Amino acid sequence: MQDKTSPAGSDDSLLQWMIDFFQARSALILGTCRDNLPHCTIMAFVFAPQEEAFYLLTPKNSTKHENIRANEHVSLLLSDHGERGGVFDSSSSAVTISGRARELDAYERPGVEELFLHRYPQLEQFIRSPDTVHIRILCESAVVVRKFREVTHYRW
């Protein structure tokens, strides 16, 4: 297994690969934790490369919302195995992101709502609901696995 570390800004091709990989996915797995109890959820998302951030939506008072309020540290997993019929092979790729999450203020919502409406128009009612919480996850680091065995660590 190949394992490399890429300091921030040193590997523009890896960053571009990740951006393309993120934008080609329609869902990710969000990992949260509260009181040492992990919780994973499949989520729709928007990635904003210029902000090095992911945006997610969740109902108020959901488990993931409560977990984020208690512990801002989260993990995101994006994988291409769904596009491969759930099969892992020598060309499979995945990215695990570590980051910090926070709930957006009301004045920050309109721009994020527009990003979600562009990507997921079928979710308009949920996106615009006052009972929907908008979450921003600032990326801190990533573990990138390409070709099933090529592992690279990346820091923003």
C-alpha cells in the first residue's frame, strides 16, 4: 500500500481530483459523535471548493443536529462504489474528510439554499423549510484512497 502526505497547497492535481470526485457524487455519509456514541447518516450535500467547505441540510433536533451542537468534529465519507454496483475492485476510490461543523445563521441561508436548489430541485420544500438546519463543514484534512490501495493524506 502506498501512503503519502500532501501538505496544504503542494498538490494542486490531488485537490482538483478531489473536487471532481466530490462534484460527481450525489450523496455522502456524515459521521457525528456525542457522548462517545457514533452516528452515521447518508446525506445530500453541496461542496464549495472556494470555501473548502461542504454544506448539508438536516431537520432541527435530528440526532445529527444534536450531535453537531454537542461536538463540532465530524467525518464525511464519499465513495464511488455505488456507481460500481457496490463492488470494490482495484479501481475503487474513496475520500474521508475530517472537519468542523457549525449551524449557519439566518443571513447565511439564502446563498446556500440556492446552491441546493440548483443541485436538488426536487428537495425545494425541505430546503426552504424554517425547520431545516443548514450546516457548514469546514474541511481540515482528508484521507484519499485511489485505485483501492493508493492512500494519500491531504491537509487544507
